Amino acid sequence: MTQLKDAAKSAAWQARRRPPLRLVFGSRTQTCLVVNVEGDTNANASQEAAADSPRVLPLTPMDKKLGGEWTLTMLPSHLALADAPGAQPYVILREQLMKSVTLIEAPRVLVIEKPRKLMFKMTPEGAKVLADWIGNSFLASFYLKRRYTWVSLWAFLWVFGSIATLITPPRGETPHLDVTGFSLGLALLVASAFARWRPHPLLFLVDAIWFSCVAVQLTSSVLVRGSSYGWFAMVALMIWMAITGVKHFFRFREVRLYPSRI
């Protein structure tokens, strides 16, 4: 009887020391170990959920009377503007960007035109994140169209002004064609046509050079011909436009543009 008990204990002890289950794949034998992965699975799921969760940007109303904790939630297809956590948001579609909803990057201001006029100050990081969400191609097309919309008006005025000297020349001068002004205006008209039908980042540099030439010509007119010093205000504007054009060129020089539909 004692021997039977000892044999049972020995069998139970051997069972506890039984090696892990082995699976045979062809000629290779692999050992399978059972581990508790519930904690790791939950941790990975939490990390994936955090990565997939929408980005929420804080907004500061520029109207001090406007209360609430304003936020802008970024989703793949649209933005959601809310004045409090959990509040019903105002949905902003991509089609509305740079139309009824405009991001002004330099002062980091978000302007909402509809359904009511609202202006919000953004953090530097928030403005950069929103600009990345909008996309460089879209922003480059917008900036190029905006610049050449009113730059083309300058070109027309420059061309007609140069031709006008043939009809009504300045006092004391004979009728003549202002070749320099005519060439500058014509070059800008050609660039405006390319900006509309064959946009390219190089056009930012083209108009920057044009504004630099105009600044030099106006400065020469004041210093050499004795024109009014008030023209220096226009010179400052031309220099500012030239600088912004150069900045846009280096920012968007590798971006492919398409005819603007903005």
C-alpha cells in the first residue's frame, strides 16, 4: 500500500515537471509557450487608439467678450469648431478653407466668416499643424492666385502708363514710349497668365524680382529726378512684396501646383 502511494506521488511530481507542448513542422521541432498577453494587448490597443484619435487644437478668441473653451478638432475630411468640451461643433469642410474660413499664417489667426464673423489666435504649434493639414500644394496655389490677382492690375496700369507717354507726355518732354515701364508691365502680364494656367513656384521668384526692379526704379526717380519723397512709401511696399515672394519660393519650391480652383 505504501508503495502504491509513493508511485502515485512520483507520477504527480513527474506530471508537474512535464515539458512544454511541442509542435512538429516538417523536420523542425518548435516549443510553444503559453503566456498571458492580455496586458500587452490592452497597452498596444491604447497606443493605437491614441495615435488614431483626432488632434485637438486650442483657440483663443480675439474678442474678449466671447467666452468658452474654444477648440478646433482635426479630422481627415473636415474640421470641427466647438466652444466647450462635448458641445455640438460647427463643421468646416475642406471646400470652405481659404474661402469662408481663412488661416492667416503670419499673425497665426484663424478667421471664420460664416455663420458669423469670428477670429481666433492660434499657438505657433497649432498654426503649423493646421497648415500641414491644409497641405503645401493648396496653400501655394492660394498664395500664388492671391498675389497675381492684384499684381496683374499693377501690370495693366504699368503698360497703359507707359503707352500714355506717347499721347500725353509729362510737361517739358516729347512724346515717347517708356520702354522700361512697358517691358516690366508686359513681363508681369505674361507671368500672370502662367500663374493662372501653368502655375509654378518659380513665379513667386519672378514677381519678387519684378517688385525689386520697381523699387530700384522708384528710388532712382526720387534721388535722381527729384520726385516726391512720398514715393518711398511705395518703395517700402515693393521691398516687402519682394521679400514675401522670395520666402514663398523657398518654402514651396518643391511643391507641384495645379491650375487653382480656389
